[in-house]
Amino acid sequence: MPVKIRLARHGRKRNAFYHIVVADSRAPRDGKYIERIGSYNPNTNPATIDLNFDKALNWLTNGAQPTDTARAILSYKGVMMKKHLLEGVKKGAFDEAEAEKRFEAWSSQKEQKIQAKVDGLQGDADAAAKENLEREAKINSERAEAIAKRNSELAAEAEAAKAEAEATEEAPAEEGADEAPAAE
């Protein structure tokens, strides 16, 4: 019975996540499996991978063949690297302590890359939010200036209309005073 490490699709339409499973290669994709060893969610940035490292390594050493995508996930998490190092120990190329030291160095380097990506994404998001805030502040100040200008124009027109109204009220009164002596 050939055994495969592969992905089983779950989730809703256009929002899939996957279980990483060990299954008989003849079983259907989402069908019966032997053991679930993790999950993979490509919807997050960076993708979220939850993997039982020891179970995955045990299945690989026992001969399970990963599919291409599962191999990429296992490689990303370091399972393939650990398997490679353990094979070197078996062949006598180096001892187990050296293999563990090499794996720790690789693992810390990989963790730094992942953290740098997360920090970069957070920095980009912060920069975009700051840019949007500055743009909104600029638009608000332009609107405030336009409103102040319009209000000052309306106030000037109102004062002019008031002055004109006072002038027209005084003018008929003066004309009436002038006409009264002439009529006499």
C-alpha cells in the first residue's frame, strides 16, 4: 500500500484551507486518510502552516512520498532538511550533534527571513495608513479653506446688502424732507 503525504481540501468556495494528511495513494483527495499531521491556510499573508514536525519526519523516514505541494510545505518547515541531515548521519558523513547544530543554524536563518517578511508587511501597512491619513488631512484642510472663503464671501455680501438697505432707507427719508419744503 503506497502511502502519500498530501493536502485534503476544506473550507468554503474561494476560501479554502487544507489539512496535511497521510493517506493511501488510491484514496480520494478528501476521502479516508491514515493520519492528519497538520494544516495549511494560504489565505493569510504569510501562509499559516501548523505541522506536527515529529510525525511528518517519522512518516517520511518510513517511506511516505509527499506530493509536490506537500513537499514544498515540508521543505518550508524544515522537515525535508532534517530528513536529509539524518540520512547523512546514517551514512556516517557526520555525527548527530553536528546534524542538530546544522539544523538549528538553518532553522534560525529561516525564522529570521519569515520575521523580516512579517515586519516588512506590517511596515508597508503602517506606511499606507499614514499616507491615507495625510491625504485625508490635506483634503479636510482644503475643504475647510473653501468653506471659510465661501463664508467670508457670504458675510461680505450680507454686509454690502445691509449697507445698501440702510442707504436706501435713509435716501427716501432725505428725499421726502427735501420735497416737503418745495411743495410749500
